[in-house]
Amino acid sequence: MTLPHHLQYHNITEAILGFAEYARSCELNVGIRESHEALEIVSTGLIENKQNFRFALKSLFCSSQENTETFDTIFDLFWGGEKAEIKSKIEYKNQSNIVRKSSGSLVMMNKGSSTVQEEEEGKNVSGANSTEQLRKTDFSKVSDIESEQLNKLAEDLWKQMSKRLRKKFRKSVTRGKLDLRQTIRSNISKGGEMLDLHYKEKKPDKNRLIILLDVSGSMDKYSFFLLRFILSLRSHFKHIDAYIFSTKLIRITEYLEIKNLQSVLEVLSHYADNWSSGTKIGECLSDFNRKFAKRSLTGKNMTIILSDGLDTGEPELLVNELQKVKLRTRRLIWLNPLKGMKGYVPRTRSMVAALPEIDHFMSAHSINSLLELENILYDAN
Amino acid sequence: MKEIESLKHSLDTLGYVADEELATVLFLMLHLKKPLLLEGHPGVGKTEIANVLAEHLQTELIRLQCYEGLDVHSSIYEWNYQKQLLSIKIRENSDASEAEKEKMIFGKDYILERPLLRAITAKEKAPVLLIDEIDRADEEFEAFLLEMLSANQISIPELGTIKAIHPPIVILTSNRTRELSDALRRRCLYHWVNYPDPEKELKIVRKRLPGIEEKLARQLVQVVQNLRSRNLNKAPGISETLDWAMSLNALGKHEIDASVIRATLGSLLKSNEDIERIKHENLSEILTGNL
């Protein structure tokens, strides 16, 4: 396939339209209106200087920072003098992209350990209702190819969920009820005519969510997805407090502010020694109670623990600390990815001991199971 | 191009150092009469662009600061309830019919103009309308904005549609805490404001603090540039650079060394973790730029 180039066109108008079409084919958001305005740019004389012309078209054809790189490449390609040199640049760029992505996911999901049988189970996901299937697929059984699809789907669904939840919460935050007593009182001076309306105070924000994510070795295949889930919740809830733990506890709330997953992972990779090691839930919870609970638990919030409950510490300690957390929280939810497995019964000593303290014990192995959380989050408000 | 050069020069005399790209985009915005969406890290001078542009065009700057829960009443218009109620009371015994009374109290005298309506109804000259931190407002609010941005008009149910006589020059800024809708993006020109390179930053420091010593200015720009490459929680923006320069000036320093950095780090970094981290690092590295 030959790449389009401005010398192929007879006049500047055709060339501009050709470039617009080319940009469109490269997934830039360019419509008829943009093409039209690009022609207008030519009439201003901006085209005299190539640099100005580039900047002008860039501001018109790009709609986010991510677009600018693509734009620069195709601009050089289309309006440049020599074709071959620039073409190799593109190939190089694509390559580097792919490498970065796969290494990013490799860090988190130890693909090496997956067995043949697991892979086969994962491959069953295809066909007409693949989306529906994908929603039910266990995170640990997702192949590399599907993980891309799954990420996208998950992002969309979680976004929708956060949006719905936020809308529901909004009602209670807009304005308090009319304070009749205060209204009458302050309007006596105006002859009893209701001119100034007084409202009761706004309800305080209640949707504070505390999330504790287990990132130990046994959770390896899930923690990446669950972190994504937390991240998407973060973009819509104002008050989320998040921690990761394995043998020690780390507060990651600050890092969630950086909305880009890649950069969050980069920051978290500083703590790589903590990631994928053994689990001491009890000790970590006690750490949480000692350092953070006073500040973040208000008695009205919800606490979510995301862990498989495969603990190496003492069950008594765990129960003890769970009770402390429960005293200061409205609901305690334990999401266990293993619960999604057929015939799973909590057998480990810690999990059995912890069960009586938990309000909701749910699975967290697929997109659908995480979406079920919505109802609980809503009820609690 | 001459126009762009003169625009650049004019902004320069007003104290804003604009690069070629920004000047081109601003020129284009004025020419195409399209809104401009500025994105970039906090503290790189997005809001300032609107300020100097208004000054350059010698027109009014109308600013709408967005926040979560911003609604029509605080951004476009609100009926003046008190005045309406009083008016009803006064006219209680008049002969006017119900319909007349109603028409009366939903007239233009009873409307409180908020920034967007004010921008649309400007009588003499097109104002610069700055919609600051649009990413903080809700998605619903974006939808309100769309009508205004694309058709330069606002609909008020009781009054009808108000069309702008002088369409405002709209600048939107966003810190990217939330992804904006495609519909909004498509109606705007887009420009990403990056951290300035050392030369540009040096120019800005000289421009804003004309009395600063050359050596000090060079050193401090170097330090700030080094800090930005350090993957901090919150990298220092240009406003922080200027703050720091001012505090160093106020302290009468002529040179930056490790102890000076330690003592004044608070005006540069705004998070405790960052400050602690940098303090424990080898400060001479940050000074010389050996990373």
C-alpha cells in the first residue's frame, strides 16, 4: 500500500482534503467541519510557514494529548519531502509501543505459571456473545489477547457503574430540606411574607470507601484487575482510601490521584518487594488499625477487603483486628476471588474464623461479580 | 507570519512568554471564532493565557470557576425570587390581569445574570470567557455548555433563546482529572500546555522578576527542571518556580546551595512526602543536574 503524500494531489485544496481523510483513517477525530476549517486556515495565509501550518492543523485535528504524537508522524509523512525515512520511524514507534504494553502486564500477571488446562478454559471465550462471556470469565483464566479486550470492557462497565452510583448519591447532597421554623422566624420582620428561604444543612458526605487490596503471591492474577477496578471507582468517588498489603501495609490513596494506570503501576513498582510475597492479613490489619483507622474510619463508611484469605498469620489476631475495624465501620465487605470457583467452601483457618465478622462475603473473580457490588454500595447509603 | 509575530510580541509586553505554537493557536482561535481547550499540568500558566489575552484585546474577562455540582443557577442565570415575591406583593391590589402579572415578574429585570449569560449578552465588545477547570464540573454541565459553544446562544424557558451580539472568545482549561466528552472536544481547538524548556523558563523568570541576578536565575531554573524529571507526586509548575524565585530574592540569596534548598523547599514542593524524599536525596545532584 502506498501512503498518501501531498505531491499526489493537483492543488492545495485537494491535498488538504486528502490529509483530512488520511488523519481520519488514523483514528483522529476529523469530520467535515474540521476539513472545512482546515481549508479556511489556508486562506488566512498560515500555510506560508510550515511550522505555523503544522501547529494550526494540530490544534484543529487533535482532541487530546495522546493524538499529538500520531498527528506529528502523519504530518511529516504527508507534507514531508522524503517518504522512506519517515516510514521507518513509524514502524519503530509501533514496535516500541507493543513492547511497553506487554511488559507492563507481565509485571503484574505472572503468565509463566499458567498451565495448559487453564489456557484452554480461557479460549472458550469467543463467538457471537463474546462480550457476555467475557464478563463472566475468571480473571485468572484470561489469555493475553483477551486481556486487552477485557480491560476495555471492564473500563467501560465500571465507568458506567461509578457514574450511576454517583448520580444516586448526588440527590442527597444537593440541598437540604426547607427549614420551616427558621424561615418563618426570619421573615417575621418582613410582615410574615416568605421572602428568604432557609434550608437545613447539607448532609455530610457519607460515601467514604476504604479498600484494602491483597497483593500477595496467591492473588497475583487478580490484583492487577482489582487495582484497575479501584482506579475506576476512584475517578468517580471523591473519598476513597486505598491500601495494599501482603506482609506489610502501604497506603496508596495518593497514587490513585494519578489517573493513568501505567504511571500508578510505575509508582507502585517501587514497592515491588511487597508485591507477590506471602500474606499476613492479621498483622497488616493491626497496622491499619494503629496508623490509619482513627483518621479514615468514621463509623459511617464501608470497608472492603479484597483478599483470598490464604493467610500465614494467626487467625486469632485476624479476628481481633477485624472486630476493631467493624466497630468503626458501617459495613464490612470481604471480596474473595476464590469464591467464584465451583464448589468453593472457605476452609482455611483464617477465612473460617473471619466469616462471622463479615457483613457481606462475595466473589470478585469476574467483571460481573464486581458489578454486583453496586447494589451493596448503593444500599449502604 | 506578521500577525502571529505581532501577537507574540504583544503578549510578551504584557508579561507572558508565548511560544510559536501557542501564538499560532491563539491567532487561529480568534480567526475561526472557535473555543480553545487548554490542557496541561497544574501551574503551567493555562489560566494566565486568558488573562493576558483579555488584556491584549482590551476587553472584559469573565471567569467561571468550575466545581463539582456547578449547575445552571450558578453558571447561567437565576430568577431573583425575593424581587419577584416583593413585586407580587406590591401589585396585589392592582387591576392587572393574572397573565400580565406573570409576564411582568418573568421579565429581564428579574433575572440575575451569572457568568455565561453575562458573556453572551455583552453589549460593546466580545469578552473573553474563561471556563476554568472544566474537568471538575459534572458531565451534565458539559451538556449545557455545548449549546452555548456551538451556537453562541442560551435558552431560558420563560424568556426564549438569547443570542449573542458579540460571540465571546471562549477559553476552557482542564487539568485532566476527568476525561472530557468527545462532543465537547470536537467543538474546540486543542492545545496541550507543556512544562517550559529551560530557556523559556529562564525567560519567564526574567520577565516576571526583572531584578533577579542572572546566576541565581540560571541555577534555580536548573534545579526546578531537575526536580520535574524526578517522578514526584506533584511536580513544581511555573508558578512554583516564580514563588521560589521570589522567596530567594526576599531572603537576599545570591547563590543556591544544598542548605538553601533545604530551607526553602516548601515554596517549591507542596506535598510532605515529596519534601521528605528530596531532603534525603543527594542535593548536590539536583543542583548540578547529574541524574
